[in-house]
Amino acid sequence: MTMTEAPQATRRLSTSKAMVEAIAQEMERDPSVFYLGEDVGAYGGIFSSTTGLLDRFGPERIIDTPISETAFIGLGIGAAVEGMRPIVEVMFTDFMGVCLDQLYNHMAKIHFESGGNVKVPMVVTMAAGGGYSDGAQHSQCLWGTFAHLPGMKVVVPSNPADAKGLMTSAIRDDSPVVYIFHKGIMGLAWMAKNPRNVDEVPEGEHVVPLGKANVVRTGSDVTVVTLSLSVHHALDVAEKLAPEGIDVEVLDLRSLVPLDREAILESVGKTGRLVVVDEDYQSFGVSGEVVATITDHDPGMLRVPVKRVAVPDVPIPYAHDLEYAVLPRHDRIEAAIRASV
Amino acid sequence: MTTEAAPQTSTPEDVARPEALTPEVRLKLYETMVLSRTYEEAILREYHADKGPGFDIGKGLVPGEMHLSAGQEPVAAGVCAHLSTDDAVTATHRPHHFAVAHGVDLKKMTAEIFGRETGLGKGRGGHMHLFDPDTHFSCSGIIAEGYPPALGQAFAFKRRGTTDIAVAVTGEGAANQGAFHESLNLAASWKLPVVFVVEDNEWGISVPRSASTAIASNADRAAAYGIPGERVENDVEAVYDAAARAVRRARAGEGPSLLEVHTLRMWGHFEGDAQGYRPELADVNKHDPIPAYEQRLRDEGLLDDDKVDEVKRLCSSAVEDAVTFAKGSAIPDPSTATHYVFA
Ligand SMILES: Cc1ncc(C[n+]2csc(CCOP(=O)(O)OP(=O)(O)O)c2C)c(N)n1
């Protein structure tokens, strides 16, 4: 999966360790990179996004903030405008509500409003997603909302190697990048285990370009376009259905902005069937955009109607059974695939 | 809250409420704190009962994040002693002590925490999202965001000509959010009947107050909005006295006040938090406010072994009844997962 030229030595890392490794390598390489947010210092990030970095880089570069998202995102913007490369953590995507103005009216628009004269090279990291009963204010994905607002790139890794490679690209990018990691992909000891959360990761510099989707499983019968944790569920279902002769292709988008529309068209051009799996809310979002990518191009590519497996426009319920009824889990993905082949 | 035609049981004529620290009030403060602690201990037990092997936060009868309030009982007991259930309380992600002290039904609250159909929110909300129209109680998992709605509840009470008030609660970490400052200013300039409470437990997750806040006392921030500000220690009677002043002022139509209590988070930020960042951890239990208050009341002859046993027994049976009720209640039907999005 590495896009770098020479084959590299790898070892198995969790997604969170791979992400931290990319940050550390970029901090070594570029003294203007620093990381700030809530509980990113001694705690190491609530979802282990900064484990060990305080010991390595000290409190000047790994900075705990007050619970003042508007102020510290704005600080990141200002520092970026002056040529630094801040990485700013908003602990949960759900907390965008208290600081959205800085993100979408400032971070995302300054380059445009300045006619390209002012750059804002910053990364905003956020944890997303549900599946562990954290309720309606701590379980949302919301990546579709960020992707909808022009001016910020949106990265959504699904596995350790990509978490590293995409982080490297995000830090080096001259535009603002929102890097959204699903809690369920991080390989945390205190959450449900997922075998794909620990995998081979290149040791040295590892760059995965933004805007390049990845065919994580080739298949001929139906394309599942998905992202983040749902990639894992889609792969599980694909493996389960393979013995029955249902051959599923799984496309991991990796980033929403830029969106690799070519890859979507190519895969659906081959299979003629599309299932979109997205843990964000269904309407007005990612799944609709994926479908529009096909229909804008040639609705005739589709041999059967598209199936969307997303959260049915309801806040994420707390009770486990209710939550699992609305999340795009294996049962719903399987039913959608079966219905389309 | 969205109850229709909320009962108007208090009027300007009955502004006077019991404020003196009579023996009855003192015993009640003690009982409220014991009930709250008993409740938190039961939730702690149930929460950890089935998270294994290891610790999986999404597992068990009570899954998800769990923020417990042990050590902070004096704040809720001392403030809510001045309230009736016609007054509103907006609490935080750490809401149970305020819910208990404000008289939220223990069974319905526990059923909510267990994600049951009989819960306050029919299992949709969970422990950070408790909404009880009967007592005008609510809470939010977003830091400081309980402050603004309290203004509106106070506004409605005032418009209806009652002397009911709203109490808004945050932690000291939340006092660095915009919503906190916007709310103080708006309430002050409109003289809304709000009591703003800050629970300073010295920690915002792993960040000590000294590392997040430019001044030592949030009570000083009241000056910026032209309202009274007071800071007291984690002593339920000190809280009671200070809250009496703030509540009286609000009910009299003189506007809001800010009360900060220097309190104590005895347990982790949430369950599962190893608290490696916390140097004073070994000493925490020494500062438990409940045994200290119990001793004081014993020394003054208000409590003895029998009375203490009786209080603990009654609290325990109320709490265990609530847990039994929750466990025996129906799990919501997954086919109803999309209900209640709209009225
Ligand atoms: C806007 C927002 N930012 C961050 C968080 C994550 N968070 C939850 S509790 C907490 C610490 C709150 O500290 P404090 O206000 O002092 O309350 P305490 O937890 O100590 O009771 C943080 C940062 C959040 N819930 N909402």
C-alpha cells in the first residue's frame, strides 16, 4: 500500500502507533510542526493520538490547552498563517459545534479570500464514530459535514499503514486538512478488538497521497464504496460471502476531499453494482455524493439500483441494541450486498 | 423543559424558603450526600461488573463513558437544598450528584443509565443525557453547553411571573469556554434568575487548573460581568450558605451570581482512567467530604451509630431498588431506533 518508491522494512503497529509515528517523524524533520489540544500531553490523547510524544518533544511542542476550542483552533490558524505547521486536536468530531466558525469561516476560507496569497498549512485531528454506547454527542462521524464545506481537505484512514502515510501527507500539505480517525480503528486496549487494527507499517518515511482511493479487495460482482471503520466491516462481509460465490470489491476512499471519483467510476464500471457504506448520517452526505459520482457520469453504468447503508438520519442512540440497529454493521451490509447481486 | 403548562407553584409571595442551618437541614444535607455516594458506588459496581475480559468500554449492562461524581456531593447537596423541583438545573457530563440532590426519580434515571425503555429518555440518552421534565433537570456532554439553556429556563420562569430560578453547573475546565462567558454576560445584563455554579475539582481530565486557567479563582471572573462571585471550600455547609445568598438574589429578581466550589474528584475522570497524571492520588481519600461531615454531626450530637446506620440502610435500599427496577425493565426494541427524532 506504500506509495514510496523502494520497498521498506515494516513491522506490525496499531493504527494509533502508526499515526503517532508519522507525527514524530514529521516533527523530527520539520521544527515548525507542533501538536496542541486537550489532554495530548501527559495523557497522550484520549484515543492515544499522541502517546509518548510529550516525553520525546517536550511541552513546547506537545501542548495541553484549556478547554477552549475556538481559541486554540484560531491559534493554530494564526500560527499556520505565519508559517508554522500546527496539528490541532479536537477531541471528538462532535465538539466541532463549539468551534466551527474558526474551522469553516477562517481556516477553510483564508486561502480563498486572500486570492491564494495566504496559506493555512495545518492539520486538525479528530476522533469520530460510535459503537460503544457513548451517546448522541460523542458518537458522530460528521466527516460529510466537513467535506461539504469548501476549503478543507478531509482524510479518513482505515488502517495502520494509511494512518501513517496519510498523516505524513496531511502535515506536508499547504492546505488545511481535517484528519478524522474512527475510535474503532485505533487498536485501543479498552475498545472492541478488531484484527485489522494492527498491521504492517513501513518503518521510514511513508507517504500516501491525499485523494487516492484504495481497492482493498478486488471483486467482480459488486462494489462496496466505503471508508474508515466500515472498510473493516465490509471486508468481513466480503470474506463471508466469498464461499457462496459472491465476489465483492471493496474500495476504501481514504479521503473525502479530494474524492477519488475516478476510482469509484472504474470499480462500478467493472461491477455495475454499488453499495455505499458510511457511518455518517445518510441524507445530504457522503453516500449521496458517491452515488452522484456515478449518475453524473453515466447512470447506465448501474445494472441495479444503488444500496446505501448509513445512519438513518437519527442521532446515535445510547442503548446498545438501538445503536447497533442504526450503525452500518455487518448484518445491514450483508443484506445490501445480497439485495444487489 | 418542554412540559406543557408548567405548574406555577411559587410566586413572589413565597420567596422565603428555609435557609437557616437547622438540625433538620443539616441532617438532610448529610442524607443527600450519602444517597448520592451510595448511588455512585452502585453504578461503579454495575459498570465494572461485566466489562471483561480486560476492560471493553462498549461492553456490559452499562456501556459507554461513565463520569462519576464521588467527592463532589457537597456542591450538589448544598445548592439543591435551596431548590424545589420547580427550579431548573442544567448539569454536566458528571451529572448524577445533581440529579440525586435535585430529586430526579432514581428508578427512571437508573433505567436510563442501563439503556432501558423505562428510562428518562427511553434508553436513547444515556448517563450524560438525562432529561427530566418533572424536576426541570437536564445535562449535556458538551463542556459548558449547559449554561446557555439555563438562561432560557430562567427567562421563561421570569416571564411567567414566578420566582423559580435556574441553576447552571460546569466544571472549572469549562469556565474557559466561550459559552460560559457569553452566558454570564447575557444573564447579568438581563438580570436573569440564574445561579451559576462552578465545580473546581482541580482537573479537566488530565489538565490541572493551574495549567489551563490564568487566575486562581473563577469567582473573580464574576467581577467582569458585574455580578457577585464567591468561592468556597468543599464543605457542604459553606456551600449551603453561599448558595443561599445566590438563590435569594436570583429569586428577588436581582440577577445572577457565580458560585465556585473548590471540590474533589475522588475517582478517575471517567471509569477506566488510570490517572497516571495525578500526583496527589494517594491522598485523595483522606479528603473525602462525607466521613468528615458525618464526624462533625456526630461530634455535635446530631448523628449516632443508629442514625448513621438508618440513613445508610435507607439510601442503600432506594438505590438497590432503582438498580433492580432498571435491570428488570425492557430493553428498547431495535425496530424503534429511529423514533423520537421529531415531535
Ligand atoms: C466542548 C468540549 N470540549 C471537550 C470535551 C471533552 N471533555 C469532556 S469532560 C472534559 C473535562 C472537563 O473538565 P471540567 O469542566 O473541569 O469538569 P470535570 O470533568 O472536572 O467535572 C473534557 C475536556 C467536551 N465534552 N466538550
